[in-house]
Amino acid sequence: MSAPAPLAELVGPVVRDLARRSGTDLNRWLEQVHRLGGCTEPVRLTGETLTLDARSGEVISSYSTDREPHGQLLIRCGNRRASRCPSCAELYRRDTYHLIRAGLLGAEKGVPTTVRTHPKVFATLTAPSFGPVHRGPDKNGTRRVCHPRRTSPACFERHKSDDSRLGQPLDPDSYDYIGHVLWNAHAGELWRRFTTYLRRHLAAAAGLTHTAFTKAVRVSFAKVAEYQARGIVHFHAVIRLDGRADDPADVVEPPAWATLDLLEAAIRSAAAAVSLTAPDLGQPTRELVWGRQVDVKAIHTGDLNGDLSEQAVAAYIAKYATKSAETSGTLDRRIQPHDLARLHEHGATQHAARLIRTAWTLGSPTRHPDLQHLKLRKWAHMLGFRGHFSTRSRAYSTTLGAIRNERADYRRAQFLDARPDLAEESTLVLAHWSFAGQGYTTGESLLAAVLPTAAKEGIP
């Protein structure tokens, strides 16, 4: 069966792209694309590897990108953002799910099953208000009056969840854009101070000194950052109380007095105590604090179908690990000076564009040299936030790197199974790689976009 006209028309540009180097093979390019698993922005590498017999020095196998299309090897980009690469973001989401789940259920990734009985909560810490914004339905989906006459200006509409005005200021001219950007820029420090205060408040509530508390209890957590529609980050976190063991790597049960009620109360009091003084740039907000909406809910052990079961919490946090600031109407990549005048052309909302320009202005090395450590121009597209979207304490569970190494070990084992004459400890791999670029060429991108559809329709 012949290919349909659209696919046939795309083969020509790809062949011309690949024909820039002699000896290229379209079938090999198709094989590389298939191995990418849907990655939309692959990394291009040049280099070679040699696999040697460690005892004799004999070359068992060799590989060079000289024989590849364009003389380059395509590998997955590994981008976390779903807006940039859905395939790699989905892999990141699954890895994050297993990381969070291991710290809740145990029995895998080196975490004991006893963690299921430890006091643990799902906590959400938000930012304060920097001005009234349009509000949508509540958590139950009930459409409420946006802003009644108690505010100025008022909005009496009941917005739907897909209303493009959600998160946009009612009065942009009175909105505290400087305070908003500075809060995002200091969100990571606010979280660090929160974890410090949490240990102190737990110790005080237990009637112990800070030193005595840290010798008996360890606070473990895993968190992700999520952008609200108004362009401000807030944090979702699993927070767990563990006991202290002689071996720091061991996770043991906490003392009986380290209860769930103790943890919940300490989280609320610690969040209320955190404060950070912002530089005085004439903005209304000088004290950077957490918002009043601090949500703390116990995670129910063994409730497989509950809203806050271990699996539900792990899935919820993993979902937000792949989202970024672009969900609030901003951009998913860094900007240059020439982009500032046409942010709307890239899809930024008026509110997000104003936040980006505010961050860019505050990042000026001549006008605000004291703010250079915040790197606001580098992270203007993130509305000032420069922290990691997914973090964990050392003892919570495994790491994303360890999960990726497990996959690499699995593939290495598959290779050794195919070569029973080799033992893993008897081989030595020498490699040299160089970065050659990222993304498909114009012809490649056109064909790669239709390959999944062609495969579903059975087109060879």
C-alpha cells in the first residue's frame, strides 16, 4: 500500500536532510526516532565507544556516530516540562510517582514498610495576596461570585473553570507586581526557613530542646512547586516523622509522643512564624510571608480508595511535577531582550507579560545591583521563581538518579543476557561524547510529527 499524500510529501525533505552526509540511511533514522519513544526535542551527540575485554584488552565491540545519519546520535532530552516534551515529562512523572510512593508505602527503593505507620500529612503552603484577582469555582466545583462589593473594584460574575480571566488582576494598576516577583524569587528561602521553624516548633510542643528533639526525631519530606493561575508558586508536600537510628541511612519508627496531632499543629504554627524582609523598592509588600491558606491533611494508611490514600497523594504530587509556569499564561523557555516587546505573540497573558517585564527590570545590574543574586532576568519567564520544582529531604526515600540508574542497570543486564560469553566485571567501556545540538532538523520534525499517526494506520 502506498503512503498517503501528506506522508509521501514529507519523505522528500527528510531524505534531502539526511543526504547531506554520504552513506546515510533513512531506515536507521527511523530506528533512532522509534527508540526516542516520542521525544520531541532530542539531544544530538557525536562520539564513539569501545567495549574491551578487561583481561586481554581485546576490542569486543565498537560504535561511532560517523555511521549515523548526520553523523550524530539522537537521545532523549529528559525535559520535565510537559509543554516542551510530553514523552520525557511523562517518564519524569512516573519516576516522581515511585519516589513519593516509596516514602509513603515502603517495601521498595530501600524504604521499610514501617513508614506506613509513621505520622505523615499532605500539606499545602500558599502565597499571600498581592491584589484581588478573578476567582473561579471552589474545590467542589461550585461557581461562586468572583468579588462582591466588599472589594474595589468588584466583580459579580460566576466564572467557569475555563474562563481566561481567572488569575488576572481586577485592577492591574494597583496590583503589587514587584512584591509578587520578589515573593516568587524568595519562595525557596521561605520553604527552607519553614523546615527550620518546623523542627523548632515540634521540639517546643514536645517540651524538648532543639538538640534533644533532633536526636530523637527526623523530619522527612518530599515536595513539588505548582503555579496558581495568578502566576505565584505554592508548595504541595508530604511531611513525615521518623525516628533516629545509629545509622543515618536507616528509617525507623518515631517515639510514641511524636504524633500526628503534634505534626499538624507544628506545621500551622511554623508557617505562621516564617517571615522575610524584602528590599524596599516602594512596593506595598515588604514582609514576605506564607498566605493564610495553609492546608494540612492526614494521609490515611491502608485506605486504597480514599482521597488521601498513599497512592492518591503520590499521583497528585507527581502530576504537578511536570507542570511549570506556562500553566499560568507565561512562557516555557528563557527570554531575550528583543522578546519583551512581543510577549503576547508567544502566548503570554497581559498579567504574565507584566510580571515578566517587572522581573526583567528588577534584574537590571545597573538599576538594582543588590538583586543580582536573585538572577531575575534569567528566570523572568518563570516570573522570578528559580527553585527546583521537585525536592526531597535526604532520608525520605530514593532519588530520581537512583531510579534512572535502575533502568540503566536493567538495560545493561539485557545486553549481557544477549552475550552469555561476557561477564559484567570482565568488560571495560571507553567512551567520548560531545554535544552537537538539540532538536530535529526542519524535514525531520515534519516527518517525526506524523510517524505515530502513520504507525496507528498501519502505513509502512
